[in-house]
Amino acid sequence: MTVRVGIVCPNYAAGLYGGVEAVASWLRDAVCAEPGFDAEIISIATSRRDEVSTRLGSPATWARRPSSAWHEVGGVPVEHFGCWLAEVEPARYLPRPALTRRLRSFDIVQVVSGTPAFGNVATRAGRPVCLQVATTVESERRHEAGHRSDARPHLIGAVRAAVTSAVARLERRAVRRADHTFVENEWMLDQVRSLVGDATVTLAPPGVDEHRFAPGSVVTGQGYLLTVGRLGSERKNLPGLLRSYAAARRNGHLSLPMVVAGGGALSPAAADVMSELGLSEHVRVVADPSADRLLDLYQGASTFVLASHEEGLGVVLLEAQSCGVPIVSTSTAGAAEVFRRGAIGQLVDTFQGTSTALGEAMGTWARRGVDPTVQETCRAFATREFGTAVTAGRYLERYRALLR
């Protein structure tokens, strides 16, 4: 008998540049590689403009129920399900009939969603439900608010706070109802333990496909600095990274070029910093690189840098280490988890003068150039701590236990 696992992921895309889609893709591949198991990815709506959802702003959708549509992502067929009232955030976390019927076709439902509220979509499936989460909505939005440069009108801020409070209640309900919760870092482990104790939670960071993400042919010279992520995401703090890079160049700490790669386009704030500091000659932006191109970028880098305000783990950190590249990162909960396990590189205290401290750390590692010994050490760490055989086993073991 084949155990069928339905992996539920918000608005699933290719997952090339980190995030929950990368975790869902990794888990699907790992489950499918295990004899006696199979997995499919189920995508669920997160956009107010979702085409298979009912939408307040589209009267033509009012008379219909949320539906689904098939599409192909990276050669993998994915069924995407809409929701009721897509503009209303809490509605996206609720069950809907078509999705519930689909989830009943699986033996295990695994929700991979970053934050727990999406676990509520599976509460009527009648199947064991596992969550895979990294943070909470309250924590994520607190970080965003702390680093936002624009002041929001009082009414908008009040509505946002009310919505966040409602979602937080849904998160707690999802955790309490889940059969098991996998968390990515120790901070989130403490949050879940405070709700359900120890029995139904496991610290189980996702892994990296060490066969795909591997060092390339021998690279000589100094290489370049690399960062990877969604180019328009405020959470990735590209403006701060660019300012740190520019300061390090001015202070003589480094001279290497930087490559900024990821999905979408630079945010206006990041583009403004590029222009203001005259970085176009030193920073190359690679938008929407293919999987093969992204691998080439990892393999040619001498140092990987991440300046995020908040990360549940940071899959891109694992991919860089697996390719033999040392990492420099701000001290998010996720990066702290990676370094706690022995990552090669430097963790920068987010509460220091980030521009100066991050720039100095980049310079320290950039001056080492491409060091074969460091490459081997990075690779050995990634394989030992985050290789798929090690990390996926925790999930598969729990699935077997839930079905006994």
C-alpha cells in the first residue's frame, strides 16, 4: 500500500528563491523518493485577486463557490484552490468544500505554510494533519512594523492590528488541533510547546538537496558576494544590505562585486538606494534566474550574504553552504538555528549598527576569496546537519507513527 501525502502550500510557485515553496518542493521530492510513499502539492489562495476565489470586488463571483484550477509549476502538476472572500485575510484560512473533498483523498495532510493559521483549512478532512511552521503572524508583522519607513494612517493601522489579532487566534487553534507540528527553529519550538506541550511537536528544520546543490568545478580568484531572495520583499531588507555593502566599499573593507538574485523586481526602496549610492557598476541584479542559472550563481560565489529582518530558517543559507559557500547573516531566529548547528561564516547581531557590522563581516569573509578548505567544510556541515536523508527521516517517521 502506498501512503499518499497531500502537501498544502499557500500560493505555490516554483520555490527557487527560498520560502515555503522551497520547503514544500524539498519535502515533496523527499517523500516521493521514499519507497511506499507518494506526495502531491496542493496550492491554496493568498491573493485578493485570486481567480478561482469569490471576491468582494468582483460581483460576477458572488454566486459561485470557490473552485480549483490545475497548473504546472517546474514540470509538476499542482491543483490550486480558491477561498471565500479573498480580500478578507482570515477567510483564506478556513475550510472550503472542494478543498476538503480533495484532502480526503490523501492518507496524511501536511501543511507547509510558514505560520500556523493555514492549518485550519484541513480541519474537516478527517485525516491526520501535520503543520510545518517557522514563525507566527504576530512576530512577523512586529518585525515588519519595526523596520517600515512609512507611517500608516491610524485607521489602517487599527484595522491591521485587528486582523492580526484574529489571525493569531486562528494560529493557536490550528496548533491545538494538529496531530503534529514540525518547527524550524528553537524560538518557534517554545511557542508551540506553550500551547500543546512536548508530545506533538518536533524541532525539524527542512533540509537541502545536497545532490543538486553541490560545489561546481574548481573556482579560483576572489569570486563575488551573493544574496538570493524575493527582490521586492521588505523582509529581505535589500536596501539595508546595499547600504552595508556601499559602506564597506567606502571604508576599504571589500572590493568584490555583488550579485543580487531572485524573483520579481527590486522594490522602489532598493532601486532608490542603488541609484543614490551609485552601485550600478558594482551590483548586478539577476531577476528570475532559472534553476540552473541559480545553481551557477551559488557555485561561483565566495560569500553568501543575507540581511533579512526576520527568517524562520533561511533555506538559501542551506543551499549556499551545500554549494561550499560561507555565509554572513543578520541574527534572525532562523539564521541563529543554522549557526547553532555549526554553520561556516558569521552571524551579525541585528541590534548593532547593522550597516557597519554587516559590512565588516562581509569584508572579513570576502578577503578570504574562494578557499577550497572552507568549501569542503561548508559542504560537510550542510550534508551532516541538513542533508535530505537526515532531515526528511523525521517527517517520514512521524507519518508512519500517525498511521499505525
